[in-house]
Amino acid sequence: MRALSTPAAENRKKSRGFQNSLWGIAAWIAGIVFVFPVIWMVLTSFKQENAAATNPPSWFFAPTLAQYGQVFDRNITPFLLNSLMASVFSTLLVVLLATPAAYALSLRPVAKWSDSLFFFISTKMMPVVAAFLPVYLLVKHLGMLDNIWTMVILYTSMNLPLAVWMMRSFLLEVPREVLEAGEVDGAGLLTSIRKIILPIVSPGLAATALICFIFAWNEFFLAVNLTATNSGTSPIFLVGFISSEGAFLARLCAAATIVSLPVLIAGWVAQNKLVRGLSMGAVK
């Protein structure tokens, strides 16, 4: 027979439901706070410049696409293509290099693997500006200033340490029993990686790739100092709307909305794997 609920159990159930409701409301408030700047940017992009510069801000206005037209008139396409090329190729290189490195530091640990991990993360401790002068001199000596492949190499080296650490944490979640069973069945290294490891860590791989893509897409310091007309990226294009005459706010928001779209689309497409990847290892 089904046990009858006691008053204490009912009270605990109601209290748990009330707490869940409070957490849900807090999550919605936090989400709105974080998303509001993006919403405000998109709304401002549909304003005229005089309406965008009012103080206090104007909430009611006649929407217009004039700012987007002026952005495309300034030829944003090459900058977007440069950013896409640098971000995609550097992300692919990071994934290809970080995965075997993380494998050697997790499932098949090499000698002094902890020292190797510390070396990887230590490269992120130095500010970029501190290492910029030798990088600039080397790139200039090689004749690779204003070259998109220079940005691919730099973005790869910039994101590789983070990717190794992330992929190592994901690979540690692979059950060793599954690998041992594959070896008993005659699976070699490549077969184990392709048919056992990659299907298990694919969410983590997607999360790592997306984060590296975002970091490469948004990078500004190296791009503004090492590129010019041929390989300027989208963040460089945005700076063009801030001049001695002031900031063209509505036009800048329109350009920023266009520049943000590839990252938003990539995040939306990979959202399921991203959530699963970032939560791997969170619950034992």
C-alpha cells in the first residue's frame, strides 16, 4: 500500500518548492541583468544618432535600418572574413594540438606531467603587452606584419594552454575500464581515440572549441598592433566608429550587433554540447 504523507513531509515538500521558486526567480533576474546590455545594444542600433545620444535614454523611437546600411557601406565584409578565417583556423589547430597533449597528460601520463601542466598555464600569467615587443620584432623581421596567418599562429599559441587544461579535465572523465575493454578487443590507439574517447568527450571538445573561437574572435590588442588594411579583424573595424568627432553610438551598436552574430549563432548551435561539456566533472 502507498504510504500516507505526514504533515512534516508535506511541509518539507512545500519548503523545497518555495526554495526552488526563489532560485528560479534569482536565475531569471541574473539572466536579464547579463543579457540587458546586449538587448540595449540591439535596440540602439535601430535608432537615429540623435535619439541614441539623448540623456536620459529615449525608450520610444521610430526604428530605422539606416545605421546598418552605413555599416555595410564602409565595407565590413573583409574584416568579418579575416576574423572568421583567423578564429576558425586557430581553433582547429588548437583542438588538433590540445587533444593529444591532454591525452598524454591524463589517460597516458608522461613523466613529470605536473611540471608540463604548470608550464602550460604559466604562459598565461604574463600580460600580453609584456611579451609584445619581442613578438612584434620577430614578426617584422619575418615580413609577416599585416598577415592573417600571423594572427592564426598567435591565436593558436594564445588559446592552446587553456585548451590543454580543459581537455585534460574532460579526458579524466573517460572510464579506464572502457579503454581496457577496447584494448582487450584489439583496439589500437587510433581506434580507441576515434571510437571510444572522442564520442565520450565530444561535449567537452565542443565547449573547448567554442571558447577558443570566442577568444580569438574578440581579441583586440594583437590585431590592432599587428594588422592594418589587409588583415584587419572585426574588432579593428569597430574602433573606426570612435573618432575625434566623438562616438557614433547608433552606428557603433549596429556594427557591434553584426560582429556579435557569428559568436551568438555558434553558441546557439552548440548550446547542448556546451552545457554538457562545461558540466563534465561537476558531479561525481
